[in-house]
Amino acid sequence: MPRSVNVVAARNRRRKLMKVSKGYFGRRKNVWTVAKNAVEKGWVYAYRDRRQKKRNFRSLWIQRINAGARTHGMSYSQLMGLLNKSEIELNRKVLADLAMNHPDAFKAVVEKVK
């Protein structure tokens, strides 16, 4: 009895993955084994970096808040401690936006907690 291989499904699976690898450089775009490895590695990086992006943004917000706080004579940790003590619930994203784009509003927040 001849061996049955599901060529239709295999070809569709390969075609789908080769479509994802379109735009890669060199053999990564048109050789099946190289393209498969490149695409799978890309998916690993994408999964990892969706989580890293959150860390990077939090770090950026902290740097911006620290820079804004130091222009008003206090450090980041002092500002956050005073904010918690005075029960002002502004998250770091909003505080960083105020420090960067609305310095008058940020100054008002700092004066309120002092």
C-alpha cells in the first residue's frame, strides 16, 4: 500500500510560514528550513519583548519624573513618598506626561505635596 502524505496541508502550512518570512534578508526569506528558524526566533523575541516593553516604559517614566522632581528641589523617591502620604493617586505614566508636557501642572502637584 502506498504511503499517504498529506501534501495539501503541508504545502499550506509552509506557504503560510513563508508568507510571514517575506521581507527577511538572504536565505531567511526563501529557504524553508532557514526561514522557519528565523520566523520562530522572531516570534520568541516578540513574545519576550511584549513583556519587556512594559518594564522599559516604567523605567522611562521614572527617569522623567525624577528629572522633573529635581528641578523643584527633591528626588524621585521623596516625591513618590510624599505623593503616597498625601494620598494623591496619580500613576507614573500621568506624572511623567505632566513633567514632560505640562510643567506648570507638575509644579502644582509638587507644591501640593510639599
